[in-house]
Amino acid sequence: MNIPLPDGRLSKAAVDRYWEDGYLHPIKAISPAQAAEWRAELEAIERDWLDAGLPLPLNTYKRVNANCVLPLAHRIGTHPAILDVVEDVLGPDLLIYGVEFFIKEPHTRHKVSMHQDLTYWGLGAIDGMVTMWLALSPATLASGCMEFVAGSHRNPILPHDDTFAEDNLLSRGQEIKVDVAPEDRVPIELMPGELSLHHGLTIHGSGPNTSDDRRIGAVVRYIRPEVAQEVGDKDYAMLARGADRMRNFILYSPPTQNFTPQSLALYEEIRSAQGAFLMKGTKNDKGLYAGAAQ
């Protein structure tokens, strides 16, 4: 049953439910037609740019800070209907910490191990971050939808193991050192245009895609301006709504076109700075941040 959106906003009961469970779904904020349009645009980018001689693999740009190089990612992250529901949880001043496209091809083994988003981000165990996950194709148990552990956001950042497994979509293949019983996992099934919100400490993961269609999710990490980088020397964000009076992040502007020379140079600057703390304690020779400065 969809979360009601009176006047396009979350009710107090829905916001209270988010803070109680550590997640909220399904929220029908975007029309199926708009989701289909965004999917078509993303897949056109994949066709046009896969072999276009980009400095890094196309998948890296889709998975890390896509809003730096793809106007599509910025448009999704700043869509008013999405910002309205995020504002109801975080408040009127919103920064985008990053946009990424999580894609599982049909009949593949790729998974996301059970983890907490905030583990290596250097932002602390905070309440000031929300992850928005928008379905651009059906996200079902068969296609490998997310599974959440209700109430797990009340934990601190738990110890994680780095697996760097080839079938794991996470940057370090990180997995919490806690056994999560199957009965404690709540499947978050979403149809195109529906979204979920979850807390940065909520334990979650997802299984492989056994369906006949791609499982495509557009993921936006929103933070309050009061959040600060505690580990790295510097960090970057993009203003989505309201104002940033704190200046804890270097703010950057959205790209004007796909993969401009200016946005590619900025992308590498951000990737290098963030790789220094996201990959801290590893050799940093594989995965999405391979080769980034340490």
C-alpha cells in the first residue's frame, strides 16, 4: 500500500514511521511515465557513451557522483516532488551528497551485502542523511529489491568486513559482522516511479536479479548542511534546495551537458578527495575508487 501524499507531502504519521523503522516505502512521488522517460534517457547514455573513450569506465560515472557529469542525475536529484518528501524528513535546506544508478542486469549474480551506508563516508553516525531510492524498473524480490532491517538505524556504525567480491556492487564489498536472520529482512518492492527513503544507519542489502528485466534504481544521498566531513581533508556536495549557511562542503554546480571536459576534471578531483577516506585502510587497487588518491 502506497504511503499517502496529501498535497504532495508526507503526513506526520508517515514521518514518524520513518523515524521509528529507519525507512519508509512505497512513496508514489513520480509518475510511471516520467520513470520510463528517465530510464530511456539513461539507456541512451549507456548506448552512446559506452565506447566513447571516457577516462574511466562508464559504470564508474553511473555509480559514483553521477550528478557531477550527467544532467539527468541532477534533474532526478532536484525534482520538486522528490525534494518535497525528503524535506519533510530532513528539513528545508538540502544538499546532494551524490547520485548514483544501481543496475542489476537480468539473470546475474550481482548482489548488495547487508551493510550500513555511513560506514566509510567519514560523516559520523548521523541522523542528517537520507538515501532516496527511486525505481526506474520493477524492483521485486525476483529482480533483487532491497531488504531492510526495521529499527536497525538505532545501532551505531557496526564493524564491517571488506570482501571486494566480484559479485558485490558495493565499493568495498562491505558486509556487517552481524548475522541477519531471513525473518528480520523486510523486502522493499517498488514499481517504476515509486521510491523509498532510508536512514544512513539502517542495515540493508539485496539479492541477485533472477528476472527477465534490468533492475534499475536511481539513488540520491541527501544531507543537511549541518553535516560535516570528519575524516577527509575536504568533501563536496551540491545544493538541492534552500540554503547552505554552514559551508562544510565545497559546493559545485551541475553539468550543462553529458561528460563535458570541465565536469570530467571536477569529477576526478572529487573522486580523488573522497577516495582518500572511503578507501582508507585498503590498497585501493580495485573497485570504483581504484587508483584514486589515498
